[in-house]
Amino acid sequence: MARGVVWVVVGILILSFFRVQILGHGKYQLQSETNRLRPIPLPAPRGVIYDRNGRVLAENVPGYTVSLLPAPEANLRSTLARIASIANIDSAGIERALQRARRAPYQPALVLGDAPFTVVSALEERRVAIPGLLIQAEPKRFYPDTAVVAHLIGYVGEVTEAERASSRFAAVRLGGLVGKYGLELEYDDTLRGSEGLRFVEVSAKGQMVRDAEAAANLNPVPGKDLHTTIDLDLQRFISRIFPGGKRGAVIALNPNTGEVLALYSAPGFDPNAFVGGISAPYWRSLNESAAHPLLDRAIQARYPPGSTWKLAVAAMALKRGIVGPRSKMPIPCRGGLQYGNRYFRCWDARGHGALTLTEAIAQSCDVYFYQLGIKLGVSSLLEDANAWGFRGRTGIDLPGELPSEFPTGPEYYDRIYGPRRWTSAVALNLAIGQGENAQTLVQMVRLYQQLASDGNMRTPFVVRPAAGGAASAEHVSLDLSADQLATLRRAMIAVVEQGTARGSRVCRSREKRVRRRTRTVRITDGSSASRRPTSRKSSSGQSSSSRARDRT
């Protein structure tokens, strides 16, 4: 009986051995290979960003990353403590690496995203004593012109869990780099490419032994290049001449196509500081600065348009047949206008006298436009401004554009002040670019784009349309005749030649006449913004530019 039991046990053992060694060979071999091989992500080089003439705005340069292969947290902490002094990482850096390991336990935990060569060399010398050390040569993002193009180009950074929750970044692994700002964010899907995989053999102690066979690896697919409409020489020129220490923005575009030739915001920041992870002190300085350097004032700041708005009011009045080029107002300017029980002052207390429309634009006479606003009436002002898009976004291909603000209709004032608690006097403030009117710089540039071209609205763009050629005009027009558009252009030329911008005249040649419009407004911090010109070249219609500047 006992002998029979022994033979049964032996039979069971033989069957088990057969099942494991023969039938289960493939399964257990796969498990063995999985334990022996470690997948290492291979980042794809991002596409290069160029200006309109093929000059580099953002590129990739050789760089190094330092990571640790997956291991129990206690082992990782011990290894991090061992290399802390060599890699110049503090306790916060150690915790960040451990946090990455917790979020993605089967991926290498990034320690340094942009390791200096001296650190890499020191770690390589001690590799045998550092279990799981992974040093990789990876493409590093580099911005040659730093702050000159910071708001325009933006920067990249490590994807967050919140970003991965969106469909756009769901496929990006934890630790992967994505665009965070500017064109890097707007065109991230184009620039990013697809990561590859490299497999390495590791020992039981977690040491890398060798690379696996090349056939097992998956090569990364580089991102596509981006060709912009930006003129880098013009961008640099604007940066040089912009008043130091001041806040503001400049946009220049081709009015016939909508191509943005330059977009500059001040103060700026260094986008290279974000590569490999921004330091806590620099990040704190950017966020705590009263100048708000991360704010793109070209598309994310709203200002009362001031006297630059007078061209919009003049266009409304011309379109409706209320005035002509030589029309004068009933009351000459003597420094102000009495309306009801209020006295509305002109910016020039000496007065301008009796002016035509062209002269009133050249001299930026508030009294003329007070009366023009009364003639137009609140309803017409609101109707045309809304029809022309002055309470929305332009649709420029940059992330974070704020919509401009403007009343939707008379009911706005009923809601704010109460029914019949307001008067037609609001038209006087609206007519000179004050009151309930806050426009972004890019929105005002689009108005002048229409005035400088054929009166049709074109969406400003920084990257050439995929199909090539100029952007098509939107179905929004000022509805002005060619003669009426010419009247407004002549008035803007008069601003430079004999009006409020004659002190900033840039060219006396009739071959390159410049049209401008100046403004004085009060901005949100209570300081008065200076009377600054906007301009556009008239000989060929090839450029239109505007500048907004805070007096700070």
C-alpha cells in the first residue's frame, strides 16, 4: 500500500515537471525575459521652429538625463542619498524623484532632466557602486534668442497628471515632455513626435548589464518642423528699441494676409530655464514679480483702447453716412464740451478749434469725437462694435488669448445701472475709447489690418496654413468704400506729418510714408498709459504694427 502511494506521488511530480518544463516553457520564459529586460523610453526629438527666413527659433541640442531603474522605494532612497552630493540635489530633489517613481513604478525615475557633463562624468566613474543608474544622451530643447521670443515660442516641461487626464496628452507617459506655453503648446501635437523604446538587461542587483538585441528596440519618430511667419530680425529690433524696464507689447503683421511678422511682450523671461525643470527660486521670482513677466501682453492683457479707438468710431460714422472727410462738428473745440450737467474735457486744454474729420483724427480731438459719438448714438456704437468682433477673440494661433470686452447692447447698461438710470452720455466716453471698453492689443491690430487693406477682416496667424498660401479673409467687413478707406488712411498719415505723432516721425520720404494713431488711456493700476503711436507702412501695405505700453 505504501509503495503504491509513493508511485502516485512520483507520478504527480513527473506530471508537474512536464507541465512546467514542456507545456509552460513559453509562459515562464516570457516571465524570465520580462524580469531580466527593462524597457527604457527613448524621447523623440521635437520639431525645430523656424522664422520666415529659415532661422532657428527653437531647436534641440545634445543633453544628458540621469534616472534610476525601478526598484523598491527604500533602495531608491538609499541610492539617491548616495548620489545627492555628486548630482547637487537637495532633499526636495530627492522627494521629487521618489514621487516620480511612485507615479510610474515600472518606469525609470528621473533624477536630473538636464545634467551637466561634469556631473555625468562623476557618476559614470562610480557606476559600479550605484545600482540602477541610468544615464542617457537625449535631445535638449534650446531657445537661442531667449527672452526676445519667450512669449511667442513658449517652453516645454514635464507632463502633469492633470494634463494626462485630457485626451490631448493621454498618450504621453509620465515624465514625458510637452509644450506648456506659446507655439510649443499650440502645436505640441505636431512638434512632439513619438517616443521609442530601448531594452536593457539588468542583473539581480538591478545593475545594467548590456543593451538587448537591437531588433527588440523601437526607434523614436522625430516631431515635425514648424515654419512661422515671424521675421527674427524685426523681432530682435523691437526688443532692442523697447524702453527698458517698461511693460507692454508690440505686434506687426501683414495686413493683406494676416501673417504676424513680430509679436513681442515685455518684460520677458528665459524659456531655457524651464528645460530640465525650473529652479524653485526662479519660478518664485516669476510668479511673485509685480511686472508679471509670464503674462503675454499682446494677447492676454486688456486695455481701454483710448484714441486708437477713434478710427473705429470714424469708420462707423463714415459707413452710416453721418460724416464725410471734411465734415465739422457744430461746436468747435475750446478745451472741453458741456453735456447736460457734466463737462467733458479734451486732452488739450487749449482747444483745437473747428476741425474736419481728417484734422480731428490727426489732432486726436476729444471734443470732435464726443459730438460724433452723440450723432452715432449708443445703439449704433454698440451694434457696429459687436458686429466687428470687439467683444471676442481674434483666433490667433497662440494659446491663452483673452476675449476683448464691450457691452452687448443697451440692456448691458440697464443691468449695470438699472433701467432708465443711465443716459446717452455713455456715448461720449465710448467714442474716445474709454468707458466699458477693454481691448487686447491683437484685437486693435486687427482693426488696423482692415483699415490698411481692403476693409476685410483676416485672422492673424503665426504658422503658415498647412495648405500653403495666404489666409483667407473672414466674412466680416467694415463695409466701407475704397474712398472711405482712403480717407482714414490719409488721416493716419496726417497724424505723423502734422498731428500728435509728428514727434515720432520715422521717415520723411513719401516713398515710405507711415500712418499712425496715438492714444492716452488710464489703465487698471491707476497710472496713465502714455500717448503711444501705432503705425503701418502705406507704400506697399506690407506691414501693420501696434504697440501697447503701461507707464510702469
